[in-house]
Amino acid sequence: MLSCFFKLNWGETVYTVNWYRNGHEFYRFSPGENPSIQTFSQPGIFVDTFASNITTVVLRSVPLNSAGRYRCEIAIEAPSYFTVQGHGDMAVIDLPSEGPRIDGAQDMYGIGEPVLINCTSAPSRPAASLTWYINGEQADPSLVSDYPIRRHRNGLETSKIGLKFRLRHGHLRQGGIKVKCAAEISALYWKTHEREMWGRTAEPMGAGPFSNGAARDPLPLLLPLLLLSVLAIRHAA
């Protein structure tokens, strides 16, 4: 709904109220004519003439190409003929139907292994702004790569960003690391996708069936052999 309110001085009469989108007239209200409403075809503008009047224009639907600068112009009848006008910009937002999606993540990475993942937003207008988080903290910009916005035939847009880093011991929290991608459009939309990945550490050398994972000390095994040797020598003497 578009509104244009005005106040007349004593003795003044409205001649016409004209509405323009990007400089092109699409609606005219003339109180002295019958019918008083005239509409002019423009792409993306569908006026509900039954609900519209001298101060208000009601649009039946608002597709993406309805966006633009709207201007209201009021012409006052003679003898004090003059015009006044005002304008406002209208943006049409088409929110994503779902949250962002993280691709390319593995369940497990070795220490020092590169992590290469991407995050893609669902189609929207305008494209969502994407942000990476690692363990709850915003990722350093040097780790983030931006891709060009993809524009679809239906006017919607898709954004995509990448994240690249090498897994370090410092990334692990109880053996795992969490990465999150947040998609945002102004204050109207905010959704996230989170993935948890695990760090694979090397198995210690000599690990075996012992609880401490270290090689067993051979000394206790040699003691019985040494004792047997001593006893054998004494018996021979």
C-alpha cells in the first residue's frame, strides 16, 4: 500500500493526484472526472482500483520488479494552481526458502591436514550475506574466500563463500572442531548451518595391549633367565 497524505488550505481544491515509479506515471486520481481513477501499464505494477483512492494506492501483488522510486504529485486547481510532491524508495525482498548449506566437509581430519569447505545460501533477493565461525568465533578474514554472486533467471541471487585452513591441535575441543556458516539479510532473516568434525591424531609408537601404550620393559623378563644361569653354575661347582 502506497500513501500520500496532504493538507489543503481554505479554498483550495485538488485537481489531480499522480503517482510515478522511476519517473513513469502509473496511477492518476482526478476528483472532477468520472471515472476518477486511471491506471497506466507498467511492468511489476498491478493496482487494485477498488481499494485505491485519492490518498492511497493499493497494489495487488508485489513482484521483484516492483522495486523502484515512487513519487506522488498533487496538483491544485486554479486560480492558485501549483503542485507539490514527495517520494520514497521501495525495495522488494524475497527471503530464502531454507538455510545455508555447508559442502565439502569430511567427518575426520588429521592434524596438519587442510580443511577446504564452502557455504552456499539458498536463492533470495537480495543475496544473503554469509559469515564463517570456527568454534563459535568469527573466522579470520584471511581464511575466507568470496565467490561472485550467482544471478538466476527468475531474478533471485545466490551467494557463496569458502573457508580454508590447516587443522591444528589448538582447534580441537574434546577431540572435535565446529564450523558454522550464518546467512543474514538485514534484520529480516538469519539462519545457520553447523558441522562438527573430528581430529585424527597419530597412534604412539610401540602401542600394544598395555594400558599406557608404551613398550614393555624387557628387564623383568630377563631376571628369571639370569637366576637360572646362576643356579646352574653353583650346582656345577
